[in-house]
Amino acid sequence: MTERDGRPPGGGHPSGPRPPGEPRPGQPAPGTPRPGRWDGGAPRQGDRPSPDRPPHGPERRPIPLQERLVLNRMGTFDWDLVRGVMELDAGALEVFDVTEDEFDGSPLSLSSRVEPEDGQRLDSALSRALHEELPTYASYFLVHRRDGSAQWSHTQGRVLRDEHGRPYRVVGIVREAAAELTDSPVPRGVREDRERRTVLVQQTTAELSRALSVEDVTQVLTGIGGARRFGADALILGLSDHLTFQVIAATGLPAEPPDEVMRAPIDPTYPLSDAVLTRRPFFATSRDELLDRYPRLRPHASCLPAGAAAVLPLVAQDRVVGALGLFHNKPRAPSVDNRNLALALAGVVAQSLQRAMLFDQEREFARQLQETMLPRRVASVAGGRVAVRYHAARTGRDIGGDWYDVIPLPQGRIGLVIGDVQGHDTHAAAVMGQLRIALRAYATEGHTPETVLVRASRFLAELDTERFATCTYVQADLECGALYVARAGHLGPMISDGDGRYDWPATRGGLPLGLASSFGHDHFPETQLFLEPGSTLLLCTDGLVERPGEDISVGIKALTTAVQNGPADVDALADELSDDLWARSGSDDDMALLLLRRSPCPGENGQPRLRLRVHQADPAGAAEVRSALRRTLDQWRAGEVAYDIEVAATELITNALTHTESGALVCMELMDCTPRRIRLEVEDRSSELPQVRAPGETATSGRGLLLVQALSSDWGAEPRGAGKALWCEFEVPDNGE
């Protein structure tokens, strides 16, 4: 009686006599698997003996071919390409872990079992064999089994063609490859290489998905690790326009290609142009093989690496957009997986380029649209110079709603507009164009700044849009330097003189245009400012002062410093602010800038001066003047005398508003003398000179001039045109504290 291994219970030596029951040479060994079994071992307990085999003897009948395939976890398939029907035998069904009822003869019914990426690679391998007339193809792939496990498998097929070379049938095998990929060190390397390629595809796809323009795509391909993303050492990318092929990116090449290669008519004697014409890739094992096929490249051979090369057409939506050349420093025969990787990445690049080219076309259209919306030229200004600048947004389609305008007004005045419509798209540009034209029309009718903004806000509220806009409108009279400012949710102006002094004067304002009318608060109070000869008025949008991740005050401080240290010429200053400051800030927003410099008046001493007008019917005007005086005196380092000047100004302004029927013009000047003195003047249109009175203890008025006399170093009154001016001077302490 023998044991299951065919040896006596007491053992035995291989060199001794053959124990009873041991098979003779040529006979199957005990434990040979039965047909249909997967365990490959001896019968299990409970197995019924086969009628054609003794219960304890070896199987002696021949094993059919189908069972041999099943025993080796292998099957066959027959794919009729004309009818689109595929036949799988029992072994193939077992490899894919599907039943006959689940498989309907269509290859798509197997897609749920195959990893999507592997399915694409199988399709690419078959497509390449069909289009390049290759006799066979092969590839590894993963199968997802019912129990949730992943099984490595391998397929190999042969393409059958008719007498005309047209493929009509594919026959082949599929088999389980888990054992070889687990035990063999070579497949382990293949698996690691597969993981590396997967990471490359994921990284490249992620980078290209963020690319908006063609320039962005080229930066991804030529940046750090650009060619390495494709497993290559060098890269050439070019675009075609049906007649011309132009290289737009190259990296890793030993030398710069000549101009005749960088841009040339599409010609099949050049590899990239040939790929565009034929739509077929070409793989060369070395530079010599590439030159043998394209001898026209021989004069430029030094520009190419000496190793393998791949020339890939870039096809997106059945349109060839260009070609991609990948080059290696060392010769090698590209594997099927490497070819598939290159083809897959070329498809990703083609899709990205097509999307980027469409984006560039839309952006160019939007840019031209916005250029037509902005003023083509700025009218010359009598008594001053104007400089304007604009930069498009770095995000979206490089278009936005920022705008500027310089409007000639009646009586020699000018209107200055700076504004920003919400958004960075063509709709924002369209709204901006309509709003600019409407605001310009209201301004040329001679309305006050408040009325202009009220009408513009109502116009925007009635448009078929949900966008709002911020705006600052300044009505300037350069003959006297008066500025009348109204704001609608926008930044206020900045005023600087030639000595580096600056001021961001407080200006009243209202809600943004559109919102103000929708909420019923379309009120935009005016603020009067004064622009001294030689001083500069700055208006800008928030794109110049807003920086990513920082408070707007940081950008305002940087702008102030740039103006203080900037050039004296207004155009040079505009260039420095728009090109250097805006570019360094890293802002993605668009930016509009407007500078107005009042020309110096001949014969004037050019001393620092402040001029403000208080209207008779403006109850808040006196408070605004006091606020402006305080800021100016602080810049002049007036010290404790600033309080005396403010009290005197309050008394003189109150007298002018109370005892005359006109407003008051307030002028304060820092005199050039030693010790320093500040002169304050309040001018009105009444010719009656004031009289100093001696009020009693119970009097409620008459002490204003007494206060001025007591606080100032000197004071007086003098006729001034049709009215008079009251003046007083104050001596500034040397310490300036």
C-alpha cells in the first residue's frame, strides 16, 4: 500500500529499487491534476473516482487541448472585426472571471473587469497594430475579480488581413500572469516602471489641467522636469496652421535649432511636419536611424541628442494641432509600454493645446473689445499734463472692467474718471463700455460731480446686468487749482507736490454705482480740494494697491513711497507705477491709473500751499476744511501752533459764512522765511471790511477777530477783487514739536 506521494511508508532512497507503485519513465506522476481542477494536487477527501480512472491509480487518458489551457489558466479569443463579435472559450472566460451569460460577444462587456487605464493601453496597442500594419500586439493588464482582488493578466493577438491588407480578424490568447509578475524580478521592474509612468501621467495631466494659454502649456513642458515627464532628455513642440509649422518650445537640446527649422512650410522631409501630414508616429532607436529616414536633418544633426527619438502627432477631436518630438541621449529600442506612454501623453498635450489655443483666441477677441471701449487717445489739457496707463488682469481672459477717461468740460474745465466694473470677463468689459459712454455724456452736459454719478448709477441699475461699479469723478479747474471730487465706493485721490510731500485727503462718498440706486441711496456728496501748481493728482483702481494675502494699507503705503521716490516727469512716473510697482506686487487684478500734474505758474514762489472752498449751503464744509488743515499742518510740522491756526480758521470761516451771501475761499501757505511762518487767508465776496468790537460780558458774538488777534503774530484785512481777504500769520517754533 503506497502513500499519496507514491513511496513506501518507510521512505526510500532515489538510488534504490523502485518502490511499488512508483511510475515508470514516461508515465504521469501521481497527483497529476484532473481535467477541470485548479488545485493542481491530489484528490481531496470526498472526491468521487472517475469512471475512466482507478480510484488510486494515475490518469492514463490524453488530456484535451481545451483542458490543458484551462489547467494553465489560459484561454483563446477570436474577434471578428467586420461584425464586431468576439468569441471567448472557457479558459478566457475564467481569466476575465465572467460567465457565458454575462458575456454577450461584445468587447465592451469586459470593460467592467479591466482597469480603465489598462483598457486604454490595450486599445492603443491594438490601434497601433492595425494602423501600422503590425502582425501582432501584446500587453499586460489588470483584471478585477468578483472577490475584489486584482489579477495580473497578459494578452497576445495576431491580426489577420485580406489580400488588400485590410484587417478583418484578430485571434489570440489571454492568460493569468500573476505568478510571473510576482516571482520574476524582471516583471517586478516592469511593475515599478508602470507605477513610475502612472505618476508621470498624473503629474503631467494635473499640470496641464491648470494651463490656460499656449504659453502656460509651453511652460509646463519646458519647465523644471519638463522633458522628464515624458521619460525623455529633450523635447520639441510645434504647432501647425495647415500651411506652416512653427516650433514654439524646445528644451534639453545640445544646440539651438536654426530659424529655417523653427518656422517653415509643412514639408514631409522634416519629421515633425511629416507627423502632421501623416498623423502617424515614428519611433527611432538612435539619431542615425532618424537621419536615415529624414536626411534633410543631417546639416542640423548637432542640434539633436544622439539617442532614441519619438515623433508624435498631436491630434485633438480629429484635428492635428501640431507635433511633439521626444529625444534621448542614449540609443535604445522603445518598449511597447514606453510607446504607449508617449502616445498617451501626446494625447493629453494635444487636448491641452487645443483648449489653450481656443482660450488665446477668446482672450485676443476680448482684448480687442476692451481696447475699443477705452479712450484711444487722451485730449491735451490746458494748464497741466495727463498720463494714463492700463494693465489687463493676469487671470481669466486678461480682461476686466477697469477704465479711465479724461473729458473736456465747458468753461475750460476737465473731468477725470477712474472706475472698476465688477468681474474679469467680456461681460464686465461690455458693461464698462456702456457705463463709460453714459458717464461721459452726463459730464459733458456740465452737471456737478454728484449729479453725474447719480445719473450714472441709475443708468447702470436699469441695464440688464447684475454687475456694479466703483468710480471716482473729479471736476478740475486748473486755472485756479480747484478740484471737486465725488466717489462711489472707490479709492479716493492722492495729491503730492514736487518736494515729496503727499496727502490722501478725506473725501466723502456713496455706495457703488448700481447698488446705490437699487438701495435708494444714490447720494454722492462732493469734496473740494486744491491742486497747487507743480502738484500731481493720482487716481487709480484697487489693482494697483491690492496684493494677494496682504491688507490694502500695505499696497497704499508702497504706492505712496513709489510716488515720493519716483521721477518728476509725469509719464515716467506713470510708467514706473504701472510697470514696476504693479508687476512686483503680484496682483492678478487689472489696473487703471490716471495722473494729472498742474503746470507751475510763472512768477509764483512755489511754496507749499493749501486752498479749499467752503460753499454757503454746505453745513459740513467747515468741518472738512478743518480736517484738511490739520493734515497739512501735521505734514508741515507746525507743532503746537497748529491748534491756534485751526481756531483762527474756524472763526474767519464762520464770519464769512454768517455775514456774507457767498462761500469762502481758504488759503494756507508755508512762507519761505526765518523763522518759519504760516499765513492763513479767508476770502469772501463782500467788500465791507470787518471791525474789531469790544463785546460785553453777556454778548454772544463779536469775539472772533479778538481771538484771531490774540492767537496770531500778525493779522489784517485787504480788498481782493470784488470782495476782501482776511489774513493772519503764525510763527512756527524751530523745534517743530
